[in-house]
Amino acid sequence: MTVALSSPPIGDLARLVRRGVTWWVDELAQLLPRRLSRLLGHEPEPLILTTIGPGGGAIWRSEASRMSTHPGRTPVTIAIDASLVFEASLDLPRAARRSLRPILEHQIERLVPLTAGETRFDFRVAPGADDNMIRVRVFIAKRSALDAALTTARDAGLNPRRIVIAGWREPGPPPTLWESDQITDTGRALRRRMEIAALALAALAYGLYLHRLDQIRDELQARVAAAQPAAETVGALARKLAGADAEAAFFARRTRAMTPLQIIDAVTMLVPNNSWLTGLVLDHDTIEISGYSPNASALVELVEHSALFRNPRFSSPITLAPDGKREHFDLTFETKRVLVR
């Protein structure tokens, strides 16, 4: 006969682990502030304490799917019977909506025979018959009735967070007649921590920014130091090139330049054989010639068509020679090429 030995089913072990993890996560969720739980997508399910009738009798009814093992940490919502709440309606101007609660606090004594300090209230706003008016539903409860409900919950070891109206059937959450200061304090503490965290992150970001600037500065200094020899080499090459350019320009000017002998030879070739010169003056690139010619005006056309000279003009009026056959002239013009002395 064969006997089969087997270990406990793995599925049972997995369910036990899952239950333990679920219990632990639920315990942690109960410790979170309500607003933070909402931000994280977790809405804690409260216990409900319902007070029945003016006599103050109470029954316990849990609307939570799971109860914490630490009742004192469990957030509790107390729902008081609607018979303990007085409801009234007021028609107010639409402009009053911005400061409804202070306005309603001054209206409490007109609605119930109690002072504002002896009551707690909440309100809901509905459209009025007129577009310029709003209808405000006011829910008022005695502070003594609320204190009795709070005492009952705390004596039972629970942690009341708010008091609402029981049996609310209308859209939206029920009116809240009382809310623990712990919720506000928790929200303030959370905001304060978030502000501190934001300042710390801003300081950290600024520090990282300065650190990055220091790194960039060090990198740039290292690059400048590494590029300094190359820059000096480039500067030396630039100076050499400038000197070479100056020498090349000098030789280019010498190539384009004309010597005085070349100018005299060119002027001699320019003046026709029936004319002669009595004077020739060289002043840089300007040439002045004087002499006699049968047609002195023709010399201007010869200079204009010359490849070496330009801008001909007479320095003085043309006069007739004593023999009456030739004209005396004084002609000035310039060379197209640089004169080398």
C-alpha cells in the first residue's frame, strides 16, 4: 500500500498572508488624516452612532466593512435624529452668499428661543424664486444635545469626528452640526509640513543649481586653460600672416606702380609730333605739362583715351603763340597707376 504525504495547501497560506497584509494596511489607513486619505484615494468608512428621539436613547450601528482593533483610534460620525434638529428657511439677497455663516449667526436668535452660543447650525443654499435672491435652509440643534451625544461616544472609547443629521435622503452629504478641531489641526499640521517640505525642496533645488553653476565654471576655466596655448599659437600665426599680407601688398603696389622715367616716356609718346613741351612737373600722381600745339584741345581727348592717364583739365586759358600758328597750353592730368619715387 502506498501512502501519499502532502504539505498544507499553498492556497491557504496565501490567503493567510493576504489577510495579514490587508489588516496591516487597514490599520495604517486609520491613522491617516481624513483629507490626506481622500487625496490618496482612500475614504475611511466611519462608525455611526445614531441617537433616537429627544429622550437621548442611542443604538450602535456599524456601517464599516471592517472595524479597527483599536476603537479609540476609529473615526466616528454621530448621526442624531432629525427630531432633535430645527429646520427653517430664509430668503436672502444673492450678494449675501459670500458671508452667509456670519449673517446666519445673527439670525439664530430670531429663529429659535436660544442664543447663538447655545446652538450649533449648518445650512444649505438653494435657488430662490427671484434671480436676485437665494433660499437658505438652516439646520439648528441644541449644543446640549450634541454634547450628550459626544459624551456617549467618548465613554464608549470611540473617537467622534463629526455630528450629522440622521436619515438624510437628499443629494450631497448631510449637514454637519459639529466637527472635531482635530481635523482642522491635522489639516493645518499637514499644510505646515507641506510648506516646510516645499521650502526644503526649494533650498535643495537652489543648492543644486549653485553646485551646477560651480561645476560649469570649473569646466569653463579648465577649457580656457587648455585652450590658452592654442590661442597663443593662433595669435602668433595671425601676426605672421599680417606681416606676410603687408609684404604682399607692398609688392603688389610695386607691380602696379610707375617710375618717373616711365611717366616721362608715356607723356612723350602721348604728345603728337607737331607739338612740343616747354615744361613737365610731377607731384605724386599729378602731372602738369605746358607747351605749344596746333590744336591744344585735342590733347584732352588723347589723355582721356590713354590707358595710363585720366582726368585731363587745363590749368589756364589757351593762348595763341606769337607766330599765330600754335596755341600755348597748361594741361594737368593724373596717372592711373601709383607713382614710385
